[in-house]
Amino acid sequence: MSYRTTIADVFRQFGAHAGRILKGAKPDDLPVEMPTKYELIISVVAATALGLDVPPTLLARADEVIE
């Protein structure tokens, strides 16, 4: 299991930062921004290899299930 941010969200934040820099902002004055959206990824293959059972309710809540 892992949480990750979407690539689209990373590029959106990158574009916003680049736009501010192109408008004259100093890069060291810009705040560090954390991602706003995360996805839950579950690998059933890895869980099975480790001898773990993943509850169906958790699989239903996952954004992506790797089988």
C-alpha cells in the first residue's frame, strides 16, 4: 500500500510556480507547496507474496488496485 500524488497535480503546481517566476517573483520568496490530492494504491500481488490478506472494504476504497 502507498499514497501518492497524481502527476497532473504535480505539473499543475509546477506551472503555477513557473508562472509566478516569469511574472517577476523571486524563487526563494515562493512558498513550498504540498500536494493537495493523494491516491491510495494497493498491490494485491505484493500482499499475497507476503502472506497478507487485504480486506475487501479496503480494496473498495483504493484508487488503484494492482492485481
